[in-house]
Amino acid sequence: MSMLPISELLLLLLANLFLRSAGAWPCFCSTMAFDMSYCLSWRVSVEANNAGPWRTVPAQCILYVEDYMLGGQYYRDLDTVIDQIFTYLNEIAAASDGMDAWILDVDDTCLSNLLYYRDKHFGGDPFDPTAFRSWALRGISPAIPAVLQLYRRLIEGGFKVFLLTGRDEEVFGLPTSQNLLAQGFVGYERLIMRNPAHRGKGAVMFKSSIRKQLVAEGYRIRGNVGDQWSDLSGDCIGDRIFKIPNPMYFVP
């Protein structure tokens, strides 16, 4: 099972226990059974793309999401998705012309921002673009192990891998490419980020336009992997799409 390094996981769990004992986070212990049922249904609704736009995780579900992300279920769900992708890969092969492609999102698909969202109550706080900018510029996001395993199999299988992210190229280009390299993402075809022409476009419009461009270049998109439905919606989504779990935030 893919997990955070044990030292980081222990530090997260100790910090969370301290915050709870200090009263920094609310406690919903008296209604835990109701909250667990509601929050499980809420998470399924998010993953099924039925929840619609939302800004924060419901207050009564903050601890639930924390436990989901740190308690092992997130990694079990993630491994299940990757196993399903491997099953699909067993049925196809990259053509010899080098034009069979896969698209992978970056944030919380290739690279994990879990350490950042720990300080944002695992999606319980509204998105803070200034704080996230500071985090991303540090270039220390760890790879998600199961996705890195998938990435290496795609490269070894002869697929052209395009990493497609909504990060701004002028701001995040260098730290993102260095972060990816440091975490083992070597040999991809292109890292595609927002340039000035794409600023102001929503994620679906931006990523659709890039995929259409790749198809126009002759690439066949055999698979598309992301943690948000905005990664997987719109035009030229590919032969198969695979949504990996992420209940921490919604990207419109």
C-alpha cells in the first residue's frame, strides 16, 4: 500500500492530536455516527461529480476528511484506481509511431499538497491563493507513490506523457519542473502550464484547449488522469479518464 513516509505521517498525527487536545479544532464526538454517515455520503457525491461547486469542506466533516487522508483509506482508494489503470494498460499497447499519449494533472495527482492542506484544515478553510503560491514556490511537494509508479510504467511502455497543470508558467515554471525532477518524474514529453494567453480561463476551458491542440498535432490521447473533474471534462478528454480521490478542494 502506498503511504506517506512514516516519519511525516507520525508528525501529522501527533500535530493533529495536539491541536484537538488544545481545542484548536472543533470536536463532533457526540454526533460522530451521524457525521460519519453524512460525510461518507458527501465524499461520494464529490467524487461522483454530483456535489456541484463548493468552497470548503463542511464543518462537520473536517475531522472525517483528516482521518480519510491520514488513516489509510485515501491510499487504498488511490491504489484501487491505479490498479484499474494497470488493467486497462494490459489491454493496450503504444503504437510504434510514438503518437499515443497520456495526460496527467500535477497538483494532487503527480505531486501531493497534503502537507500544505494539513494547515488549512484539510479543505475546511477557503482556498488561499497567496499561501498556496508560497507553498508551490518552495518546490517540496512529494510525489504520490502510486502515481509515480504509473508514470514510470507509461514511460517504459512507450507512451508520450504530457503533464498538464493550471499553474502559471511565469510564476511556477522553474520550481514546478525542479520539484517534478526531484521526485522522479523524468522523461515526460512536455510540462504544459498556463501562459498569458490562457489567463482568466477556467480549468475546463484551459485544459480542453490544450488537449485539442495535442490532437491537432496528431497525438492520440489514450488516457487522462486527474484528481478534479475539471481535469477530465470538456473536449478531447481521451479514450479513458481516471479520477483519483481528493475530497480536500474543488477546482471549477
